[in-house]
Amino acid sequence: MGRDKDAGHAPLREIALALRKERERAGLSLTELAKRAEVAKSTLSQLESGNGNPNIETIWALSVALDVPFSRLVDPPRPRVQVIRAGEGPRIGSSQAHYTATVLSSCPPHARRDIYTLNAEPGAARASDPHMPGTVEHVILAAGRALVGLSDDPVELAPGDYCAYPGDRPHVFEALDAGTVAVLVSEHV
């Protein structure tokens, strides 16, 4: 078996990208971060440029100064791809209307939104009581037609139309065509 030519060497590119990202997230200049970590500014500049030969002590000092785990600088989290195929996912039906909501993405910690697909048929409207104060709902109609928005003044949407409205007031979703489908993003403040 061949040995990885990079085994034992610091992942300079990953460190450079992670350092810059975390420093900017923290709102620190090169000078301020170098001072807090007690690292030479030239060393930090080299590291952010993808150069140099960082040691564990330097990376550790930078992680402490940035208040992030050591691993975030040397092995930053990778984007996670999640796919939910049409017709899959947890579906919840309405007792008021021919209406189902499928949770596509629940609100992760420190985020403030949930994403759903809605499938609705003509008949009774799905009336919703006000949600938490500051909630805003965003609807994009994918198929069919629907009356969407505030209960006292809904708007008719066609495929491709977008509507945002205060979710902390009584609101409604009423399918006007068979096979009406929409994407709903519920934004919580």
C-alpha cells in the first residue's frame, strides 16, 4: 500500500480558508487576532495565505482566541447535502381541508425557519391561527392555483408566484385547482 504523500503535513488550504472565515465571523483584524493568540502577525498572514508550517501550538492558540474547536481550523465541517424525494418525508394532514404539509427541513439550532411542501385540493380552506409574534411565512406556488395570505385579504397565486405575509396574524391557504402544490418557509424571529 502506498503512503499518502501528505500524511503528517498540515492541511494548509483548509487551515487558510477556516482561519479567514472564523476571523471574519469574529469581526477581528489580522492584528487583533495575532495579538489575542500571541502569534506573530506575519505568521497569521502566512497561514491565511496557505503558506507556512503551522504547529499544533499555533493552531491551538488561534482556536482559543477565536473561541472555536481546534478541529474547526484543521478539518472544517463539510456541507451536508440532504435530498428528500417528492412524496417522501413526514406528512401531516389537516382535519379542516384536503391539505397536507411535509416537513422538508426543520429549524436547526440557532436558525429560525422551517421548510415545508404543501399539497392541497379544492374544498375547505386551511385556516391558520396566528403563530409566534414576528413569524413571517413565505409561499412559492409550484402547481395549481391558490388563495394565500392573511385571512381577511388573501391573494390568488399561480405557478411561480411568491407571497410573503405575517404569520402572526390569522392566515389561510385555499387550493383553487386540483393538485395544488406549494413550498412554504416559516421564518421565526
